[in-house]
Amino acid sequence: MDLFGALALIAFALHLAFNQVVIKVASGGFAPVFQAGLRSAGAVIVLLIWMRLRGVSFQVPRNAWVGGILAGLFFSLEFMCLFIALDITTVSRASVIFYTMPVWLSLIAHQFFPGERLTRRKVVGLVLAVTGVAIALADRSSGQASWTGDLLALTSALCWAGIVVCVRLTPLSDVPPAQQLMFQVLVSAPILLVLAPFMGPLFREVEPIHIAALLFQIVAIASLGFLVWFWLMSIYPSSSVASFSFLSPVFSVIFGWVLLSEDVAPSVWGALVLVASGIYLINRKPPVRVIA
């Protein structure tokens, strides 16, 4: 990992963490599921323009459709749950739980992905991360703590892992990243927009800051932001890229504390340290032994 790669991945972790605050802010003007649907619909438009300008084909092999639709369904449930979680609980709590995705993915990989068996180091990481989640769930001292929010954040993390499994185990893995992302936003947009009216009023007290927050998500996260992530994955080893994921929950808790004045209990800080340490151990590539 060179200096540019390290700085880019740190910046992207900051970017994703800041987005948790942006979602929370935008929920002041748009209902959570409606907001998620608008984000996916906007991302479809941005991706179509980007693919057209870059000359990326819109055609996808027919054998990749099943994997793409499944990934889109997981994507729909992931962000429906995450947006609702961020609406009813704090950014710090939701982020600590949501970013445990590598924990659940490593458990799935142990069963289904050859060559990705659990090692002693990964098991230690799993224990640390799960202990951190248990501590976060057990702390009910904050008035903003919500069992529903916690479980929804956990569900969104599991769905995120499900998307990775869909890509890895189906012909979708042979499809370019832009088309993979297009599947996810194209499938999720109508699902979320249809479900939104059944979950209460679509609009709240919409102000310019809420519209700006929604536009930020569409352009900087759901379309071009994810494409940057795919680009980084294409030029650096995936294990090295994944190892920076432990920074996102750290930054999310700090942003929630600083920007939203959230009351972060000591137990949540402790849970954060355990989860971040666990994710780091799970993703850390073992050093190569040099035989003299």
C-alpha cells in the first residue's frame, strides 16, 4: 500500500462516516425509506450519465441477472433498515453495529469460500468485535437507545455481507463494477419508493439543508462514491483495502459526537474500540515470512 492508496482509503473512510451524519440530517426533511428510494433513483440517473460518457456497456450477460437481482434485493433491505435505524437511534450506536459487516462476512466465508477459513487471528478478531456489539446492545442508559434501531442496524450489516456473497458466488462477479452497482440501485429504487408511502408521511419539514444532504448522498455516495471504492479495489489488494474499514465506525462515532452533539456513553466508546480492533484483525493480512 503506497502513500496515495493509504490517504485515499482514509479519506474514503471519512467520507462514509460523514455520510451517516448526512443521512441523519436529511431525515429531518424526508422519511427514511422515501429518502433511501430517492437516493437510489437519483443514483440510477447519475450512473446512466457516467456510463454513457465513459462508453461503458449497458448490456449484462443473462446468466448474471439472478445474482444482480438478489444483490439488489439485499441492497433494498440493507438501506431500508439502515435509514430507519439512523432515524430512531444515534449515529454512534447504528454505526458501531452496522460496520460489523466484515465479522459476519468472515463467518460466511469460512463455510463457502475456499481459502478463507478462520484462522486463530480471525477468531480473536471475531470475539473482540462480537463482544463490542454485545456491550453496545446491553447499554440502554441513553435516551436515544432503541432495540428496534439496534436490530435494524444489525440486519443492514447482514444484508451488506449478503451482497458480497451474491457477487462472489454468482456470475455477477464477472460483470464490471458500474453494472453491479447499477443492478443494486435500479432494483432498489422502485422497491423503496413503493414501500415508502406505507410507512408514514413522505415529507417532513423540508429545508434546503435536507435537499443538499440528499443530493450529496446521490452523487458523492450512492453513485460516484461507490465507483471510487470499486476503483481502489481494482488497483490495490482487496485485503489491504478491507483493512481500512475499521476506521469508518471510529470516524462515525466521532462525527456523531462532534457534529450532532450525541451523548456517547463510555460503554459505546469501549464497544467501538473492540469492534474496530476486531475488524482490523479479521482483515489484516499476515506478514510474509522471509527465509534467509
